Amino acid sequence: MSKRIFFAFPLDDVLQSKVVGWEKEFKKRTNIPVRWTEPHDLHITLIPPWSVEEHHIDFLKGLLLPTISNTISFEIELTRVQFGPTAHAPRLIWIEGPMPPVMQELGEQMERILKNANVNFHPERRPFELHVTLARFQPEAFASFSVQELDEGVHFFGTASSVVIMQSILGFGGAEYKVLHHYLLKEQ
């Protein structure tokens, strides 16, 4: 049996609190029909989803442990809330920020390891950008939104101190997430 998994940085409590606070203020100002991401599911994707056989997951846990556990925790900055993934084809609300070099390096190292492992590694191809998906919506619903532009500056800081293997379970109401494994990064 296969599972759709990906690797991500969960938001720390400080960053999660700031993001949820922004969402509450935004909901007070607008009334648009979006499906908000549950606070405990907010994350920054490091390796995009792919399908892997369930019996490979334990193998992956050990395979990536040395690389992940030798990475030093680092600061994350979130700076802008926008409709995404592009202004021309919006289907979500996301918050983005600059890519820390350590995050880029870790992602590249993990991809090299996964490509050389026998785990049918074929992730979804998408640009590697630091972002957190706050909400999703049907693209055809966008025309009816009371807010047609969203480009709001924010200054939220937090620490990336762990990486998780998450399972994405696709259902009628959208994706649900389940943490399958938790790795700690080295403390600064």
C-alpha cells in the first residue's frame, strides 16, 4: 500500500501564533469563502509530496536521520501575505519569506539522498519557495471575492527546529495531514 508523503518544517509555537493572529484579523475585515488550514497543520514544505510504499517509510526515517539531525536550527522570517501561487491563477492564500541558505542546502541534500535510494522518489515539481499555505479555495470562486488583491507586508519570525514526515490524505474536503515521524535539528 502506498502513502502520499512529504517533508516539512512545522511552524514553531511563536510563528504559528502570529500567523493565526493575522488570520483572525483578516477574517474580521473580509468574508471570503476559503478553507483555512488548521493551525496544527501549518508548515513549510521542504520536499514536495510523492507516493511511497508504506514499508519504505521506516527505511526513510533512518536514511535521512544523519543529514537532518546534523543541520543546525535556523531562523525563519515571513514577510508577505498574498494570493498564490500566482496573481493570475489564484487558488490559495499564502505567506512567504526569504529562503535561508541552510533550508535550500538541506532540501538539496535530501533530494540527492532520496534520488539514490530505491524509494520511487518522484515528487511533484514545483518551485522551491519558502511559503506557508494559509487557505485554499476553488479558482472559479475567486471572481466573487470581495477582496481581489492581497499583498500585505508582515514581519513574523520563528525558529525551524524540526523536520517532519507528513502524510497527505486527500479527501472531498481537501487534504488532511498526519505526522508520521519527527526529527529534531541541532540546537544553535
